[in-house]
Amino acid sequence: MNWSRVKLAAAAWIACAACRDVTTIGAEHLPDANVADAGVQDASISDASGTDASALDAADDDAAADATIFHGPYIEAEDGTLSEFVVEDSAEASGGRTLLAPNVFSDAMPGTARATYAFELAETGDYILWGRVYAPDIHANRFWLQIDGGTWTKWRISAGEVWFWDDVHDDTNYGTPLTFTLAAGLHELVIANAGPRARLDRLYFTKDSDQPPGNDTPCRPPHTVELGGECVPSCGLLMGTACGPVDCMGLAPLPAYDCDVCCQP
């Protein structure tokens, strides 16, 4: 763990008498949920630093010192300490606002935009992170994230014109949520941009494999996503190998949410 960042965040918390309500995430906040175990992959956080440049690390340290303090089990994405991310109004987002990534690609490494969050855990354990996201196409569908200065993870989400909850997983390893082994106490989450104009509404940490309370995600992302009131399969689920009318010339088109035309030779 990058203790310098955590200490800076802790100092800011102690110094601000009006900011005593730190997000406390523990068993007492987590409702019972009869959800099948999703088969969790271990991704314990190490003390290794991130892979980006030292100048960006310094910017992260500054952000940690001023990190917004939250209360309750949820974290509103737009209420973090932001750099280059913008806040956009959205009638379908929690609180009517959402976090919007800049209109640039950054697939090879975390982009320069940052959203930083300080949170406190009541118990040591293995945690899963969920996010409520909107990814209208196959480009605006990913973020980078890092906890306590550990390894950066590219979180690629389903494409579809609907808000939905998705667990954090490694790139396209859908269905296998990452677990973060974290001690009780103060921690730091940093999100960076990857896909252009990807949107993030809320975040939720949970132990075990339960889902965020009030999860109203229909269908089975990323395999199916609701469009027009129906659960529409993805091109991948339909075993399609190409997208677009030119690519699919002479082949039977298949309906899919992530391609105008999905086809199979």
C-alpha cells in the first residue's frame, strides 16, 4: 500500500471537523442478498506502485490530500476529487449527475484524468467493487482503476444504451469479478480514463458476492443488454465475427446491441 497517500488523506480527514463522516464500508452496512457466487478471482493489493509516470503519481498524492469524504455504503462518482473528468447532468443517474471521461482514448496506460476517493473499511476482508455505468458503444466502455497505489486494472464494461451495474473485472474477463484484499481502515481508490466519454454514476464496495442494494440491472450484461424494452444479445454471444454491412456483405445479419449489424460466416 502507498502509505504516503493514505496518510495524506487521513490528515485531511482529521483536520476538517465538518468532514467527520468518512465512508465506512463493512458488514453492518451490507444487506443480505441471495445471489449465486460468481466465481471470484483473487487480485490482492500489493505495495507496488502504479505503472504511470512519477509526475502523475505526484498529482495523485495531491489529490489524495484533498479527497472528498463520503458517508454511507455508496460513493457518488462525481463527488470525488476530480482532474480532467467532468460532471454531466443526467436524469437517469443517481442524484441527477454523472462522471464523464474526456473524449480521448488511453488504452495502453491510464489516461491523465483522475477521480480520487478516500474510503474507510470497518473490517479486513476480500472486497468486490461495483460501478453503475453507461457505455453507449464499444469505444466508450472502459476505465482504469487502482487501489492504494497497487497495479492499474483496465475495467472494460458492456456496451449498451442503458445504465447498469457491473462488477470490476480485468479487461474482457467478464463474469469473474476481481477481489481486493484490504485491511480495516482508510484506503484510496483512483479512477483514470481509458475510453472516450465513458460515464460512471456510483460505486459500491461489498464483501462476498452480493450485489448492490436496489440493483435494477435487467438482462445479463455483458451477454445481453436491454434495448427498446428487450434483452438483446451481444455480437460475441451470437458468435459473430464481424460488424457492419460491408464486413457482413452476403452473410446473414444477427441482431446485437453492440453492432449495427453482427454476422457469422
